[in-house]
Amino acid sequence: MNIAVIGSGMTVFGELWETSPRALARDAVKQAVVDSGCDKKNIQALYVANMLSGTLGTQGHLGALFAEELGLSIPAYTIEGACASGGLAIHTAVLSILSGEYETVLVLGVEKMTDHKPEEVSSALMGAGSNEERLAGATFPGLYAILARAHMEAYGTTEKELASVAVKNHFHASCNPKAQYQKPISIEAVLHSSCVADPLKLLDCSPVTDGAAAVILSKKPTKNSAVIIASQVATDTLGIAERKSLTTLAATTEASYKAFAQASISCKDIHVAEVHDCFTIAEILALEDMGFVKKGEAGKRIGEGTFSLGTAKQCVINSSGGLKACGHPVGATGVKQIVEITDQLRGRCGKRQVKNARFGLTHNVGGTGATAVVHILRKESL
């Protein structure tokens, strides 16, 4: 597999009160088109990733809506897979090129969340949970808190180690001009922030975010492009009560195993990765489930600076700031991860640039691990 990311772009992430979804889409796509150097008329299909528009915005026909907005009279598809919508849209677009149906396609991830009341957003997000979880009044902070508590009891993970994930990712976001939060925070600030769902504090949780990201994929690489060399998806039960384990996300393990096999490399070859840190425990689980560290060791290793810019001993994790600090406009997140890794491999990330990055990985999760999407990218020099 060699599918080139020939153009990428993203908006600033944040509480963008005055910006409409249409404007977000125009901004991200314009950047991607300019970056690609290709004529927009060469784009043959559009894939739109979004989770909440049908629920919160009462508009579910986004493929046609954004094709019209962008002036593209082409096949257009709406992809929804909870917070993994962006990753699934990339995967679907990759398959469409591999099939021979299209040569050049556009993937757009967009979400407008802050226009709605917090309780409305929380309820809509729980559309990715099981019926039993919703009937019990569970929320995703509560569900991930259960996973965190199970991990703490099994491996001795501490609240300070959870907090170290947030500290690292806020530091990375301080080097990212498009991040929602661009100020470093301390371990003490995380530990003393309000409790949301014990043991998770406010600063253990990703924010509600508006934003859009776009990439143009092609079977023909351009100069200094990044190439997708693996694209894999796996699923698990919707609810966590049906799982064999609460300390691993089986879908992540399966998708990453298949992706590394497809790319013919291992996690030791990865220089930079964007992993799904919707809550601090989620990054710890991701690093362990994908084999970057042994089970129970991720929190300690993050606290030691193993995966941080400037001190990374293996690779840098969430150089953008991750979902935690760059922001989490849910439908756009998986596309934004591809944008970040593409920029890293092309050497254009400024203060947060990872030196000599050749291989990158993205990991996008829907729900509490009911869907996991893993992509591996390689720097391609022509």
C-alpha cells in the first residue's frame, strides 16, 4: 500500500463561536488544495467525517452539503463512527483509491460542538455507548474512569502518572499555534482541578471543541509527500461490561497488530505518533495496547519524559498536543491526526518538529474502544 497525502490543512481548534461549519470546511479544504498544488477539479470524491451534526445540528446529509459548499459536483459520502469518524473516513478513502475507482480524493473532518449546552453535547456523545450504559446514566468520563480505576488496581498506576499525560500534551500544544490550549500546566494543577469522575479530574479530560481538518489523498505521490503504508480497523463490544478485560482495548491491539504487519515494521520504528487521548488513561492504554511499552509501564514512562519532545527515548507521542490540549472536535480528530503526522514527516512543525522523523502512526478510537483505526505513514522523498 502506498497512498500519498499530497495536501493537508486544518483550522485553529477551539471555541469558535463566530465560525460556521461551512466556514470551517472552506478554510481547511482551501489549505489542503493549496498545499497539494493540484487543481480542485482533479478531486474525484469527497468523504466527510462527522459524528454529531445529525443530532445537534439536525443536518445529517453532510456529503452533499459540503460538496455544494466547496463547489464540487462529485460523489460525496458521510462517514460516522463516533470519535473514530475521521480515521474511518481516511480508511474508506484509502480503500476507494486501492480499488481503482478513484485516483485523487478529499477527506474532510468537521465538528461544531460549542454552540450547544454541555448537557446536550454529553448526551449526544453517549450515542456511541451501549443502551445499558445510557440507561444507567453513564457518561464517557465515567466509563473511562472505570477503566482508569481498573488499571490502577491491576498495575499500581497513580493519579500523578495520569496527570503526567496531560502535562506532556499541554507542553506539546504550547508549541502548536493551532491548538485550543497553548499554555503548559503542572502536575499540581491537574491533581487539584475539579473531580469529574473519580479518579479523573477536569484536566484529565479533553475539551469540547470546534474545528475542521482536510487531506487530499492520491495514488501518485508528489515531492516530499507522506505516504500511508498501512490502514486497519478493528471493533469490540459497544459496552465495557461485555469485555474480557477493562485494562486493554482489544480493538486497538488488533488494529495495530494488523497495521504493523501490513507496513512490515514494528512500533520500535515509529518516530512520532498521534494517539487517542480523550482522557489521560486512554493514552496510557493506547501505548500499552500497541506495544510501545509493557502493560502497566506507560504512566511511569510518560512521567519520566520517555515520549516527550526534547527528551523522547523512543518516539514522541501527541506532538500536536493530542485531543487533550490541541482539542477534540470529534469528527475532525482522526483527520487532524493525519495532518499532524504528515506535517511532521515533511518537516514543517516548527518548535514541535521531531528531528529525522521517517515513520509516523495515528490511532483513532470511537466510544470506549468499540472502534479503533490505526494508520502508519512513511516519509516519501522523490
